[in-house]
Amino acid sequence: MNDRPSEASLTLGIDPSTRSGAASEPSEPLPAGLPLEALEDGDVQEGVHNYSREEDYVWPDEPLLRERLEWFRDQKLGLMMHWGPYSQLGIVESWALDDVDAEWSRESVDWTDDPARIKREVAGLNRTFNPLRFQPERWAELAADNGFRYLNFTTKHHDGFCMWDTKTTGYSVTGRDTPFHTHPYADVCRALFDAFRARGLAISAYFSKADWHTPYYWSPDMPRERTSRGPSYDPAEHPSLWEKFVSYTHEQLDELLTHYGRIDMLWLDAGWVGPRSGQDIRLGEAVERARLRQPWLLSADRTIGGPYENVVTPEQTLPERPMFIPWESCITMGTAFSFRYEDEYKSVRELVHLLVEIVAKGGNLALNVAPQPDGRLPRTAIERMNGLGAWLRSNGEAIYGTRPIAPYGDGSWFFTAKQGFVYAIRLYAEGEAVGERLELPELPGGIGCGPAAGRSSATDRAPVGAHASARDGFGPAADALGPSGFVSAEALAGPAGDPLPAPLERSGAGWTLTVPERLRSEPNPLALVFRLTGAQEGGQ
């Protein structure tokens, strides 16, 4: 992954002119989902992956995997973290090692323009990586208390530096050349995975299929004049060397999926590594071998399609329309996936609105927070996490375990549904006051939430911070609303208070809500949530 903005990212409050490593001209917009045959080289433009089309999605045959996908769709909010030695320089993760992508990946490199020196110094950052202030329990506490349901952590980025105690290479956080290797938390993945699981969060393991450190991918015996994201040789011409890389990759995946406890999803980056590009790592063999031990394991093989892309992953953008498949937008809280000095962060309002829109379109938000090189989370990022968590504690019922429902959203209103309720979520712009009455658009007379309508866990209304393990099942389909439509509305008033009645009446083609007086006293809320109840067949 990378931090380069596409034109689509402008809708997410990301200004290319103010972000580290941005170009003077916006890049061409990424197409909104491409057919598999068009996803050449993983369709990675300046490090930003495109995403596969909904119509190409392959549902797994195994009932357990289908159940786990419904579980995943219930979670809605994950914490993504890009962390490694590159955080010391505040650059575009490990992309500065790639000569071909230097135009954008080295824009923040201001101490030299010598490519050989840049690559030598970036590759050698392991020798100074010493995050003594790393507190995995604190990270897990922040996530659990503020409504995050799973962690997606970079076990290895494209630079090949391993954040776990691997036996495959010394280029790791526990390697002798890394000063942090003597620390009690030196095995960063183990420390994080254990801490987050102890707080009830699930684990998604990010793993780059490319590896720019191993000689089996960038071979010193076959160097290119300029390094590029792919291997330094043609795998078809050197099959024995490629087989060594495949074995190396499988051994690393086996370590992570055997010795690090329960892993809920394997999240695979570097979409240019796959059969279409002649870089077949036989991923299916590794995943199926892991599923013998962890049969619940989901796989997100980004942009590759087929049976191992169980979750589709838009990056720094979200679909224009709802998608009724498992999907997750990975979007940065700041301007970058990796740590930036003096970064600019999205406001709590922007984060709430982003989450609401993604959920109304059927997806999850993997919100990326980049740790500092000293092992702490940035103070502003903590403030934003707390602000998002405060809103979710009052309104999470309309987020977790829901499915999309028409008309989905129109800019200021967004809609979700579960268990016989429709949730109408009104977003408020900065400085916008709350009026006495709100006009709702026309809503359907029944809850038709697309495929797997209304399938949600039995404890969807568990409060923020509740253990994810208690939400592993999914319950019956939502009850259909009767022909009379909606008969009542209530405004969610937070975990400590009962919902507030919000009188509802027909108004032309739509509905009119009267906002409770208590909520009108709020000068500028982030968003208000109304729970709409319909008349049941044979009822009132």
C-alpha cells in the first residue's frame, strides 16, 4: 500500500497539495472496480490498488467460510496499522527502494538525490529501529474502548522486514542487527495479537506477497539497472529460483498461521504478485494448508479475484454505490498509511461521516492509524479515536451488524437496517444547526437488504468495547415491514439514556420527523440517528 492520492481520494478530505509526497498534479482517477482481465499488474497506480468488481466476486462453498464472511460484514470498523523501520524517516513506507516508482515515492526524500544511497539507507533502517515506548496493551485498550472490532497489522511490507520472530531471515524485528531485538516486546506481532485478542478484537494479518530483501525476489546475481516492484528476473526463465521464493513465502505464512494464535483473516498486499503477471506463488496451497489448522480463516488476495479474494478492498476511496459482497475500504486517518511528521488528520466529523457512508453502502472501514517510530500513537490520532468512539457509544446500534437498504444515502441522509428496524442517519456539516423538523426521502415498505438480508449477529446491540467473540453467529432474517410503512421513530440518545420519541408523519412522497427538543439544543452534532419501526402484518 501507499499514500498516493487518487482523484477519488479528494472526496475523503485529502488535499494533495498539503500531503507529504503528493504530486503537483492529481493522478488520474482510479476506475471504480475493474473486471479481472483488466487488472493488469494488480492495477496498482502509484502504489494505490484498485479493487475487483462486485460481479466478479466468488462466494466460497464452505458453510463455515460463508458464516465467517457474515461475521466480518457485521464488524464494520477495523484498526489498520502500517508500522516498520520506515516510520523513522516519515517516508512512503518501503516504496523508496523502488527506482521505477521514484518520481512519487521519493518526493519526501530531501537529504540526497543519489538513488544508490537512498536504497542503502532505507534498507538499513533496521539498524536504528528501537521503539522503546511501544505499549501493545495501550493500543488494544484504545481500540476496544472506541469501537474497533479487529486489527489489521503489517506483519511485513514490501521491504521484506518481518515484524515477527521469523526463522526465515535475520532481516526482522528480532534479528541481531535490530536494536529492539532484546526488548520484551521484540516479537511485535505476538505482543500485538495477544493484546488485541485479550480485549476481544479479531486479528487480520497484513502480508506483502512481494519481498524486496530476499535474494529469491530481487536476486543480486541478476540485478536490473533500475529496481522495480516485481522480481529482478523472469520467473518463467528461472523456475528454480522462483520456486525458492515460493517456498520462502510459504514458510513465512506457515509461521504466522501456525505459531501466532487465531488469525481471522490473511490480508495480502502487492496485487502485482499473482498468476496473471507470471508470479504465481500458489497461494491456494498455503491458505488451504492453514485452514487445516484454522478452518475459519478468510483470505483477502487483493485485486486477484477468485476463491481467495474473500474480501474486496478499495484503497483510499469507497464505491459510488452499495456493494452486496464483503468489502472493506482501507483509508488513512491522516494523509498517509505510514507515520508522517507534522501530519494532518481528518476531523472526528469527517471520520464519522466516512464510516456512516461506508456502512450504508454495505462495507467496513479499516481506518489506518500510523504509529510513531518510538512506539507511541500520535496524540492527535488518539484524540480522533476517542471522538469516534464517543459517537459510536451513542449510535453504534445503527452501525454494527447492519446491512444496506434503499435508498442507501443522498449526501446528508444515509440508511442501514437490521432486525426489523431501519436506521436513518442525518449527517451534519460543520456549523450546521439542528432544525425542529427533518424531511426524510421515500423509503421502501419492507427491508430488502440485498443478499443475506438482515443476517446479523445475535448481540449486534452490544455496547462499544464488548468482546467480538460474543458476536460470532448470525441470527434470523429481518422482519418485513407491513404495508402501512413506518409507524414510529425514536432518536438514539446514547448508552445511558432511553431513546427519545421523534414524531413521524407522512409528507408527500417522504416522511417528516420532529427532532426531540433535547437534541435541538446541541449546537452542531456530528450526526443524529433515528430508529424507524414499521407496522407488522396483522398489527396496528
